Amino acid sequence: MSQKKEKTTKKKPAQEERFPKHVSIRLSYRDYVRLVEIGDVAAKMKEDKDTKKTITSAINDFSDDLNADKFLGLIAGLHTKERTLERFYSQPPRDPPTRMYFTDPEKCTKEASELHEASKKWTKGKLRYDQKKETCPTDVRVMFYAYVRGKELVEDGKPDITIDKFLKKIAPNTLSKVKHIKRNNSSLIWEICSEIRGSKPKEKKGRKKVVESEDESEDEKPKKGRKKVVESEDESEDEEPKKGRKKVVESSEEESDESSSEEEVSKKTKRR
């Protein structure tokens, strides 16, 4: 009993507190520059004896473990292990992109010119190109929204944009049988602007595959099945019945020969 009590009274060893090896602090470049300046000032204060005495007397009032050297040394060394700036300056700057999709010029369509004529009251100084020979996706989108606001096709506090006859005229495929669209439906608005610029919408791969599989199932597969059925019918009608009839004829002839021979033998036995 005493041994059991001793086992239960033993205390578990206290777990040691764990600490990470490194801690990263993310700062803006402006804050980092300030930290460097503070560290430089602390290093100068550490070298000056009079300043150290003043700081030591102030620290001794509320801390016995900390002195001026430790305090100023901590501040002066905060930024010394910075490595990200060295890596940043070691890498060359990226080259500018060769193509800017949203702002590069492209040939202007008739629909884009018509939209420009309808919205030029509200787009002065906001477009990159003249909209007669050249335009870009950003210009078309700016003209679209300017036309919608200028014609009061959208109202404050309401989420829908009303589609009028002119918009249906310049984008008939996207806006056929459409009366209202949502203001936050950016994908549909982009499709409208793309049609105005004359770019064709990309076909979805899934739909194309479905159509091809349907064509194959309707055209090719039934033909193969029908051909096989016809061949099997011809074989069954032509070849198999002939073989059967031939066998029947042969068997009937053999039976008649056998019966005639039996009759002759019976007659001879009677005569005897």
C-alpha cells in the first residue's frame, strides 16, 4: 500500500517553455528607415559618457536589471540583421511587359465609333485613342459606362442597368432578349464591350465535345448496328436453310432405300 501511495504522489516533470529560433517583423520601408535612424541615435548616445550617466540614473528608478548599455545596445542592434533589402537590391528590376492588353491599340470597329459618337459628351479627355481608327478595351469600357450614366439607364440605389435599343444594336448577340443587367455583373459587361470591339467570344471546350459526341452517336453508331443486322439476316435466310433442306432430302432417300431392302428380304423369307 505504501508503494502505491508513493507512485501516486510523484510530480510530473515541468515542461520546458519553447521559443522559436527566429521571429520576423514585417514593416513598411518608411517605418524601417525610421528604425534605422533610431538605431543610429542610440549608438551615438551609447558612445557619449554624459548621456549614458543620465540614462542610467533614469533607468535605475524603475529597473535594477537594465542599464544604459543594455538598453541602448538593444535599440542600436534592431536593424542589423535585415537581409531582405540586400536580396531586393541584388535582383535586377523586372522588364516592362511587351504587351498591355487593356491599353494597347487595336482596330476600331463601326460599333465602337457609334458608341463614341453617342457618348462623346461625357468622355472628353478620358479616352486614349480617337475611336475612328484605333481603340482599346479600356476606352470601350469607359464609353459604355459613360453612355449608361449619361442616358440615365442606371439610378442611384438600384442594382440594375436598363438596356435600350442602341445598346442592343451595337451588341446584338450578347444583349438579345435582355432588358436589364446587374451593375456588378462585370463578366457580362466585359462580354458586351468585347462584342462592340469585334472580338469573338471564346467557345467553351465542354460544349464542343458534347456536340461531337452527339453527332457521332446519331450518325456513325446506328449505321454500324444496322449493317450487322442485315448481314446476319442474309446469312440466316440463305445459308442455314439450304443446309437444313439438304440434310432432310438425304435422310429421306436413305430411309426409302432401307425400307425397300427390308421388304425384299421379307418376301424372300416367305417364298422359302
